[in-house]
Amino acid sequence: MTEKQRFREILFEIELRKRKEVQKLLTENGLTPGQGQARILKYLEEHDGVTQREVADGCLLDVTTMSRVLDKLEKMGLIQRRRDLENRRSYRICLTEAGRQKSEQIQEGFRNLEERMCRGIPDEETKKLCAGLEKVLGNLRLQDSESVI
């Protein structure tokens, strides 16, 4: 096995194990894995009172999918849709207090996961790992933008 193949295999296993941990975290907190609910709650913590389009763009989610996910979060009492006073056809998406609490629980879980993932790795080494992975991500983004042209 080449070092590049080993690198790919390591990234693959890390992603699988991380995904399993995240799914467990979300499920234990009453959220559905794979729908972007945690991402939406976090986004609304930082940008409360935005439009559905802004949430979709900020979370990199399809607007159609976003509508169904927001419906579910609203039924769970985690968000509210408030009519936009400037545009009667539009709504502003706001976190409820329960939504803020749920978001904080999820973010605490993510912080714990990050600590576990980085346990025993000095900060300087973590910085180097991040720099290398950012190059990998940049290469993949470049590939994506070239295939669109």
C-alpha cells in the first residue's frame, strides 16, 4: 500500500467512526442524523431571525429539504417562524429557548468529540495536520470548480 492509499484509508476510517459518534450524539438528543438539524440550530444561534433562504445558504442545504427540516424543528418546539414585518409573504426563523438549550447540548457533544479526536496530539502537530488537510480540501474544491467549467 502506498502512503497516498494509506492516507485515503485513514481519512475514510476517521470519517466512518466520526459519523457513527455524531449519529449517536444526535439521536441521544432527539435529532435526526443526516438532515442538518444540528447545523441549522448552530447557525440560528449565530444568526437568529433570518430568512429560510439565508439558513439554507448558510448551512449549504437545499431550500426544499430545508422547508421539511424546519417544519420538524418547529414541531419539536426548537424554532419559531415569525412573519417578516417588511414582507408579509416571508418569515423569519428564530430559535426558541428550548432550541438554544438543544443547540448548546449538541455543541458540547461536538466539543467532547473534538477533544477525544485530538487527545495526545500537541497543538503544534494539530496545526500542521489542519494545514495539510486544508490543502487536501483546497485540491478537492479546485477539482469541483474545474468540473463545473
